[in-house]
Amino acid sequence: MDHLLTVTGQSAEPAAQTDLATESLYERRHLQEWVIGNPQVLGESVLVVTSEYDRWADTDGIPARDRLDVLGLDSTGQLVVAELKRGMADRDVHLQAITYAALVSRFSLDTLAQAHRDFLAARGQSLALEECRQLLRDHVGGELRPELLRRPRQVIIAGGFPKQVTHTVVWLSEMNLDIDLVQVSMWKVAGQLVAGFTKVYPIPEVEEFTLAPARSESGAVAQTLQERSRSRNRVHVLVDAGLLPDGARLRLVPRSGGGPAALRAQIADWASEEAGRGVAVWTNNKAKPLTWEADGRPYTPTGLADHIFHKVTGRTPDGIQGTTWWEIDPAHTPKDVDADEWAALADLTLVDLANQVEGAGRDWTSLHTLLEKLPVGRWTTYGDLATVIGSHAVPVGTHLATCDRCTHTWRVLNAKGKVSAGFRWPDRTRTDTPEALLTTEGVPLSAGIAAPSARLSVPELQHLIED
């Protein structure tokens, strides 16, 4: 973060940059607490396991002096070792991070659960050891895999980095060590201190085009990390796009990573033997979006697939891609969703759905603008509006059914040219029908279906929003 401006109307003035030392802010008392309170600076979906950890001993049983600043666990099952410096990093800060990574690489579920229990107890929260074990399992959506725990990711947070550190970290990254550099900066804005955390290495382009080809990780570990990360990212895409409303039902269809066809059929048969085994309910929660009807507990898609696989087979799953195991149940249309639009999603898995809405968001400003410009005597569809604004028919329809700011909503029909069964007037006191209003405006209807000749084309809609 090189420049921060405070904006007043049309003018913008540079904010005053400062640093932690100048503001009498300290490494442990302040910076460390910021990271613990905001673990997203260490990466997505990181649970802080402990801080100030020093309960290890050397081979002679003599306690080591090294004190780990922050230890986290991300939802893929990797440990995250964070080393913090409030000012310019030392020339050997990466060696400290590597040392801590080596020390924690032999941690087990029991070690982590004990550390987490002590960490929570020091902060006034009392949990039993088994509760901490389950909390860690829940965070990764299944069992902690030893081969993943042995490969901690390292995050070095500092006010700046000397070239010796950056050059060495680049080389270590190319040699398969996973190290991030995050720069912390301080600013004064209207008398208020503002802290910024910027990932300076590796930037996405370096990670994708330089590090990935240079690395040759073991196949099993790399595949597990890749599948868990991919599953998490697809969930994030779906939540960000708002495609699936809360309460949407998904059904189990064992696929990728579930073994041979006979084994997948065995899992499917087991799920059909009892109500709820093959059903999960969606919630727009990036961490654990699925609630399994069989036990009422939240899971990640892969975590639930792993759990079911283990229940049926008694074996530890390996390489299940959980987002392919759950698909839309078209028999249960969510509230405020057009039944025809929902039926069009039948048999699509979470992977398929994420591919449909990749890059879509839920900023409805452009939708509101476009609705205001829909002309009298013309109509459009949820899907065509979604195409123009970069969304999907289902979230567009859901938004129109619940938004009090949307105008001209009666001019938006489903793909068949009919008024959606979930149509709601923004003014709930209205008693006239959208069909009657469309007819009054000059749109011919036959058996409730609007004339195709009055439908706005996608290019016409694009012209409206650009005009």
C-alpha cells in the first residue's frame, strides 16, 4: 500500500504515513493481537490455534527458548506459522520462520488440541480437550492428515523486508517451501490510526506462472491440497454470487474420488436407506455451507463427503472432490425462486454451478439502473438481465422478489415468458396482477405467455445500460 488518500468531495489529500514504533505500538501487545483477531491476514479460512507457543524440548529434554508468535490451521489442513516484526524484518527472519515450521511439522491432532485448549483458557474460554479436537476436525472438514501437517505454510509479517530476505524467500519458494511476505503499514486518517496488511510475495501471477511449474511436490499431498483448495474456492464463488439461497436442498451423488463404481453404488444405497442421509441443506457460509440432515451438523462439501465415505467403508478417504458429490435437488424449489429457473439447474453439481457464475458478484447497482430503463410495452427475462450484469437468473429472480427498491419488476419474466410464481410487488398492498399491467402497457399475452416479439434482446439491454 503505497498511497492512501482521504477524500472530500472532488478533492483527495494524502493520509499521513507513520509506523508502529512511532505510535508506541508493540509486537506482542498490539500487532500480534491484531493478527489473532483478524486471522484473514494470514490467508482465507485460518483458525488461530495458539500464540506465544514455547512448549517444546530438544532431544535432551531441555526446553527450547524459541517462542512461536502465532500458529494457525487453514481449512485445507495445513498449519500456518506466523512470524511478526513491527518494523523492518531482520536479515535472518526467514530462518526463524523455517525453524518454527520444522518444530511444528511433527505436531499431531493431540498436540494441536492441547495447545488450542491452553490458548483458549488463557483468554477466558474453557473447553475440554475432546471439544478442541473436534473443533480442529470441523475446521478442516474431516481428519487432520499427517502428510499435510508436515508441510506448514509460513507467513512473515513486518513493516518492511531487506533484499536478503526477499531474494532468499523467492528461492526457497521455488524449492518447494511455502512462504508469504506480508507488509504491515500504518496511517493516520482524521486522527484515527489505520493499519494495512499487503501481501507482497508471492503475488498471484508469481504463484501461478513461476512457483507452480517450479515445484514438484509429492503427488498424494499435492492432490489433496489442490482438491481441498479448489473445493473451498468454488464454495466462495457460489457464496459471492448468491446463486444458492439459504435452505436450498442438495442431494448426494458419489463421484470423484469415491473409488470404483461398485463402491460408489454402495455409498448411494446406504444413503437411500434412511431419510436425511443423502440430503444436505445449503447456507451461504464460506466456512461450512452444508448442513447434513442426518445429524444437523455443518460441513464443508468435501468434509461431508469424507465423513460419509468413512461411515460406509470404514476407510480413510483420499482425494474426494466433495463439490462433485452434491447436486441440486429440483424437487424442492426454494422460496422466492422461480420454479422453472430452478428446474433448469437440475442435476448440476456445486462444481457445475460455480463454473456458471465464476466472477459474478452481488452488487445490484447495475441491475437497479437497468430496471429503471426498461421501456413500456417490452419485457425481458431474469436470465437476460443476468447476462448483461454478470450474474445468474436465480439470484436475479430472488433479488427482485425481495427488493423494495427494484422498479418495473412486472416487466421481468421467466425463460418461458411467464410471470414467476414467486413474483412479489415491492408495494405489498397492490392487488392488481402483473399480467394485467403488461397487457395495459401493450404486451400481448396468450395463455399467460408474453409475445416473443415484445421481448428485449440482450444487445438491446446492453444498449440501455450503456446509454
